[in-house]
Amino acid sequence: MNSFLFNHIKFQIASLTILLILEVIYFLRPKIKLLSNRIFTVLMVSSFGYLIFDFATIFALVYYDSVPLWFVRFTHQGFILFLDVALSSIYLYMDMLNRDQRRYTVPELSLIIASYIVVLASILFAPMDYYIGEDGIYSYGVMANCVYAVLIIYSVMTVLQTLRHIKNKVHRKQKICVLMTMALWIGFGGVQIIEPRILISSVGISAIILLMFLSLENPSEYLDSETRAFNYYALKTVLQECLSRKKRYAIVCMELDEASIIENYARNNVISDVLIEIKSFVERNFKTPCYRMNRMTLVFLLDNKKLTKLDLYLDILSERFSQNWELKDRSVRLNAHADVLCCPEDFPFDGNVQELLDFAEDSETYSQSVGFIKRIDEKAREKRIRRRKIIHIMSEAIKEDGIEMYFQPIYCLSEKRFTNAEALVRLKDNQTIGYISPEEFIPLAEKKGMIMPLSNLIFNHVFNFMAENNLRRKGVNHIEVNLSGLQSVDANLPKLMKSLLMKHNIAPDTVNLEITESIAVTSGYMLKKNMDELRKFGFSFSMDDFGTGYSNLSRIAKADFEMIKIDKSLLWPCFKEDGTDGTRNAKILLESMISMLLKIGRQIVVEGIETKEQFEYLESLGITYAQGFYFSKPLCEKDFIKFLEDHS
């Protein structure tokens, strides 16, 4: 090879080698359908074309006397055209990440097209000069100046766009990478402008693509390691684009039921194997990628073009799930269902993508359908809207201290007076949707990450009320306050409780913390650690909602709950249809439970007492405390104080 030629293409050879390796990896791996991915594909192709024409321009200048002049100009035109496409692709790619895949408006698109027209005009009509000497070769002139102008304009635009969004913490790491990429590109471009004989622009563009590929187009960021399906983050990113495009689409969530039964198989990875088989079936038959929403759920999307086949796909899916799935060493019949959301019918385009994911994940609770396929109906849509309003109300309540505490008196049978009360939170909202049950908004608060500030607000209200009214002097031994599931296993709970007691000067033995049965059974070590530490400080504990479906007698025997609160669902069946087998069986169950709890030394509170007959029956069984509308409904602070004075 001509040594002069080789000396000028050594950078291009290294750059092309790097780029070819990246392109093989990029085009072989799975990709999610995003506009940014399509732009990155254009960048990869245009960069390859740019490097090929870079070789051609050097060859044309080295052999300038031997090749036609039109060939020299053509190679430079191709070089500049592909370079412009690559530069604009870098800008568009970065911008698309900054704007979370939102499409361009018509004016924005017009500006981008106009820039291409200007560059194309300069390529076709602008003059180009060439320097060929022993110390180097390069091109210069109006056409070359257009390249430098494009480089500067797109680089500045990319940096400015990124700085506009730099405060967005969600993509902070991504923005920093963009700025590093631009710094790299400006550095290489600056060297090329200052010293045109050093032909390193190809090194610059390959280095930039390598950095972008490793940091922004990282395959592992979008893939689930167990199933090789796209992960939750990928699903969130794709749905963001679906919302911004405002074209109809459908979400199909295939969820495995009875996870514990599946896990009873000998191999630990049986769930992963099942999901892999489902993924393969969907991708093979429907030609669309799968996403893993959570441990037991796979999702696929159908865009506007495929929506006409939705019913056909659902029939195929239903038929397949009615059959066995063949794994490596066994045949498995799955209990599963498929939730179907059609947008915007079931979810508006102007909604939040996280809200859409939550809705899709919980769609089974909204659906009224029976069978494998579950669709969203009008009641479900109304329920989603209601939940959205509740979340907004809670958010405002936390910001503005918008809660009220009610207190339901608890009657002590041995002392024959009201010695305790349960604190119940109410949201101040009489205008939007009226009364909201804690059973409805507390789970939502936990799911949306609001439960900790809400719980802190509740404890501050209760302790302040206890301190201001000196409830112990009014005959109240303790107030029962519910602990949420998240708060009960929070490592900072003991420290928080102690600081609140000191702040309000409340004795710890005047507070009884209620923990629901489901939390008590499933929370494990951290709950016990918190209970032990708080008990040493003087708190007592109640197991709330006993009998609601998670009963674990050995767990109750081991845990030091001073009180067990029996749920109304165990009491009311005893008085539904007196004389029937159902009623007798309910009484046998309740009487046995009360007898057992008394024998192991637990105090018993029965909730939901509404009649004198119920109370007298429970009194004969020896319960410790009674609570319900028979004595009093939950009372606001003022009415509760009056109730205590009237019944002192």
C-alpha cells in the first residue's frame, strides 16, 4: 500500500474497526421500539457511510492527478452529507432522550428539515478547494465551512437542550453523559478546525458512538436478566412514547396466579422457565416483544396497526393457556389470566405513565370480567378516576395538614367503663368525593409512597390531642393507633416514636400500636425487632383484624401482642340467620377462638358490635373489651371529650 496513503488513513482504519464491532453488537441484540432507537440506528448507518466516504476522499486526494475531478467532488459531497446526517442524528438522539421520547411539533420539524435543505444546497452548489502537499492533504472552502458551521450549531443546540433539563433528577446521569459526549465531540472538532491536516474527525465520531453505546444504549439496562424479556424500565419508556404519540394501542398483561403453588416445584427457577416459554410463544406468534412487568407478569403491546387483530390474538392466547406448558423436565398447567387495556378508551393520552403502569398492574382489581380474558369496563374506569382523585386529595392533605382524627370509644368489661379508644384518620374533603374510608386510602398511600409522611402526621395529631386534653385524667388508659405495613418494619420507627413522645410529653404506656394480622404474620425479623425495642420503652401492641384470612396461630403464640382484636367478620355471621348450621358453626368457631386466646393470656377486643344481643353474648364468653356502634360511632375530637365527660 502507498505509504503516504496509509499514513493518512490509519485513523480511519482504527475508527472503522471500532464502528464495525459496535454495529455487529447493536444490530444483533434486541431493541425496544422507540424513536430514539430509530435515530440511533440512523446514526450507526450514517457514521458507517461517513467513514467509507472519508476513505474515498483521502484516496481521491492522494491520487488527485489520476482520478476524474467529478469523482473527487462526489466523494467530498458524500462525506459531508453523511457527516451532516450523523451530526444531526447525535443532536436528535440526545434531544429525544431529554424530551422523554415526545415527538416534534410541526414548527420544530420544519426547522430540522430547513437545516437539511441548507446543507444539501451547499453540497450541490458551494465551491470546494483542496490542499495536497508533502505535509498533508485536506479540503477547505465554502463547503468545508458549512461542515464546521453544522458542527458548531448542533453541538451548541445539544448542550443548551441538555442544560435546560439538567435539574431533572430522573435523567441526571443521562444528562451528564450527554455533556461528556458533546465535550468529546467539540474537542475533536476543534482540533480538526485548527489543524485540518490532522484527519481525526473519524476518530471523534467513533469515540462518541462508543461512549453513547456503552452509557445510553446499554442493552442490560432494558433487559430482564432471568427471562431476557424487556424489563419494567423498558416498558415504562415505551409507554411514555405511546402516550406522547396519541395513537391507539392496547396493553395485554399475562399474569400467573397462585405463585406459591408454582414455586412448590422442585426447581427454584421454574417461574422463570414458565415466563420464558410464554415470552417465546407471544413473540413467535404475534411478532411483538414481551416486557416483564413484575415477578409473575409479562406484558405485550399492540400498536394502532395491530389493534384489528386484538381479538384474534386473545383467542389464540386463551387457547394456549388452556393447554399444558412443556418445560425442560415436566409439563405444567398454569392458572393465569390476561388483563386487557385499550387506550385511550381505558386510559387517557394526557395521563401519567406511572399511573398507567399502576393501572395496568392492578387492572385485575378493576375488571368485572370472568374467565381468562379480563377487560376494563365502565365501572372500572370510574374506579380508576376515583383513585386518582383520592391520591390528589392525600397529596394535598399531607402538604396542608388536611387530616382529622376521630376516636371510637372502647368499653372495658371488667371496669364497666370506657377506658380506651381507637384513633381513626379522616381526610378533610367534603366537596370532591365526600367520605373516603381509611381501608381505601391507606393502601393507596402505601403504594404511592405517601404512607410515611401521612403516618407521621397522624401520630402528631393524636399525641397533640392526648397532651392538650390530658386524657389519662379523664379515665383513658391508652389510645390505639394503627401502624402501616411499611412503617412497622421501618428501622427508624423506634427513634421516631420516642422523639414524638418527648415532643408532646406523652407517657409511652398510654399508646397502644395496632398491627394488622396480615402484617404481623408476614413481616418477620424487622417487625419483631421494632416491637421489642418499643416494648422496652413502654409501648403495648394489638393484633388488629384477627380472623381476616391470614391467621397463623403459632405466630400469635410467639409474638407478644398484649391484645388481639377480633374482626367483625367473625362476629356478624353468628347473628345472621339464627338456628342454621352456618350460624352454629360460626359461633363454634368464635367461641373456640376466644377460649384459646384467653387461655394463652391474651386480652381480647371484639370489633363491630352493633346490638345488645351481640354484646351480651360476647360478655358471656369473657372478652376483655368491646368496640362498635352499639356503644358509639367514631367521634371527632370535641365530641369524644364530651362523650368521656358524659360517661365518666
